[in-house]
Amino acid sequence: MEEERGLKRVIEERRGINRVEYKVKSVIVTCDTYEKIFVDAVNVSPLGMGIIAPKDTGDLVGRQIIIVADTLIMYADVIRQVPMEDGTFQIGIHARQFTPAVLQYLFEHIAE
């Protein structure tokens, strides 16, 4: 019984990972067209980040992206794109596991 409570406590603590206030200029690369979109990554956590995209960003929902933010590279699906009062967009993502094709693209093109 005590062991069960301890396990439950560990699970609760893992779910309680908080994001930290952190803002860095970043770039999104769309996996289908290789379009680059310069964005701000904010509130970074080990599980994800917030993304603020400019006013002229097209619809990204349902698309796969690579985001490069400072020392973090993430492969993700865009799951939501919410317009903000100032016309920018808040982008919601869900991380994906890197595939060999995506890693190959990164190694060949990331510095362009």
C-alpha cells in the first residue's frame, strides 16, 4: 500500500513539470515545403514550448514542422493556431520522434 502511494506521488511530480519564462528568436521549417518562418519561442519546458508567429503566417494546423530554438531542435505537428489581439498567432505543437529522413534534412540544410 505504501509503495503504491509512493509510485502515485512520483507520477504526480512528473506531470507537474512547469515551463520557465524564456524567450528566444527561433525558426520553423515546414516539412512539406521547407518554408522558413521566423518566430519567438516562449515558456520552454522539457515537453514543449509556446510559439508566437508573425501576422502573415499562413495556416500551419495539421502540418509537420521542425523548430530550431536556441539550443533545442524539435520535430512536431502543429495542432492549433490561435490569433492574438495584436494579429500574431500562438502556435500549439505536439512533439514527434525524429525519423531518419528528417534527421538527414537537418544535417544537410540547417545552416542555410
